Amino acid sequence: MGKRGRVGKRGRRIFNLGRGSVNSQAKISHVAKLNILRPLFGFLFSTVAAADPIPPDMVLIPAGTSVIGSEQGMEDERPVFQVQLPDFLMDRTPVTVAAFGEFVQQTRYVSTAEQFGDAAVMQFGTGRWFLQPGANWRYPLGPDGDAAPDDHPVTQVSWDDAQAYCSAQGKRLPSEVEWEFAARSGHEGDVSYAFGDKLLKEGDFLAGIRLADIWQANTWNGTFPIINTLEDGFATTSPVGYFGLSPAGLSDMAGNVWEWTADWHGSYAGRESADDAPTTGSSKVQRGGSFLCEAGVCHGYRVSARSHSTPDSSLMHVGFRCARDV
Ligand SMILES: [Ca+2]
């Protein structure tokens, strides 16, 4: 997995920044418990352990049926269709900077942004996107910006980078349908966000006084792209797991960073199952919204919202998580 050649010609790097930027644009593994029981059950244990395929950093998404899309959503979220999926596993959180760094150290992988020497950064205040020289997964805003914190989702990674990482872990990127299915998992009926229907959770009472409401996602607070009031506490990325856990046990499925999926972006017209995603295209779907999404502009952190970019795009508000068959 050494250094690859430059991906295409620079002029072909067309950033479809999608709504996220134009607008700018559990199961706990039983392995630990079983290790305690190992001396007691000897041979029997080995049989039980082999039957438990869920690593601690992943969640089992149970098989079932679900609607995909929203008739109230943007044009590319319609028409709604239904899918049936088997059990599968999803990473609990987006891949962190530390985890990606470990992968780079082990494989000497060189990311797309490092090959090009730049990556896409949005100018706060104007919403203008530009290719920032020296921006990459280590320094998402460029060499003069802060280093990416270890426990934040890795950004400035292309679809190709995401694919390479997941493959090295024996995993894969989730399909677009799997991503939405997982976001909806654990909810009865329709739901707005992976963590529920309310972006603000009412604060608890302390000594008879109700504390401030709690944000459930890292989004854009205020008027995009001019004013970010930072009510949720973060101007860019936030630590994984900090915001709104879904009933299925997944964090950061709304806000923080958009997440690459395996699929090409295309219309839902004619879709009838999980198996008929487009086989070709120019851009790959991202899901989940980001810290740049304001509800009045893109509202990209809804379960059905979609964005997309060319596979060699590296952006300051896009990361990924991996999935795996059971
Ligand atoms: Ca924020």
C-alpha cells in the first residue's frame, strides 16, 4: 500500500461540495466476560467464543426492513423506497485521527491530499471553498492551523483513502442504504435524527433550577456562513462519542463530519431494493451532515440527507466509518 500515482489530472478534481458545503457547500462484546470464564469452561469456551463475531469497536445492526429516503426531504431523497437487510456490523464511531495515524504508520500509506499537496477548506465568514496547500489529515486547515486531535474523526481523507483504511482492517465502507438503515435502527417508525427527533435535549434540574438545554449534535449554530454562535461548543470537529448516541449504540451519525459510503450518487427513481444502487457515477455519497450544516440551509444531519463528492476529494468536514458482514 505504498505511494500511489496522482489521481487524475488536477483539473479533474471537481469538488461537488453538495448541500453540506454549498450550503456551504449493543451490543458490548462478550469477549472480555468470556476471557474470565475461559479457565472454567475449557473446551466449551472455545466453541462459544468462536460464535461471537462482534468486536468491541463495532455494533451489530439487526436484520430487518426499513424505508430509505424522505418524501419531506430534498429532491434526491425521493421517492422513498423500502429495503430488507441481513445482520451487519458498523463501527460505533467515525474513524479517529489516532486510528488513521496508526494505519499510516503500519502501512506507510500516503493519502490523496498528501499526494496532491492540498485539500479543500472552507473560509469561515464567506463560505468560500478553496484548495489549501499543505492541508491533510494531520492538519485539516493547513500547516498554519491546529493539528487534528487524536480523538476527533479523521478528515481530509478521500473516498480512496477511506476504502484503503477499511480494507486494511478487514472491513469495508457501508453501502448508502446500510448507513441509513443503521441510523434508523432501534427507532419505532420514522425518525428525524439517529439519536431521536429533538436536536436539543432539555437540561436536567439542579437545586430546582433547570440547566441549559443540551445539543445532541455538532452542527452550525447561527447563520451560515457568517455567524457561528458555537452553542454546541465546537467550531469544527468534536471528539467521537461526545454527541447523541443512537438506540443502536452508534455515535456521531448526525453532525460532526459527513461520512463516505461505498455507493455512487444517483437518483432514487426506480430503486426497489438494497441491491440496485448505481453501478457507475462521478461522485460518491456521503451521509450524516457535519459541523458546517445549519438546519435552515442544508439540515444534512437528518437520517435521510445525502451529499456527494468525487472519490479523490479531500474535505475538512468529511470522514468515514467502516462496516463488515457478520
Ligand atoms: Ca458546532
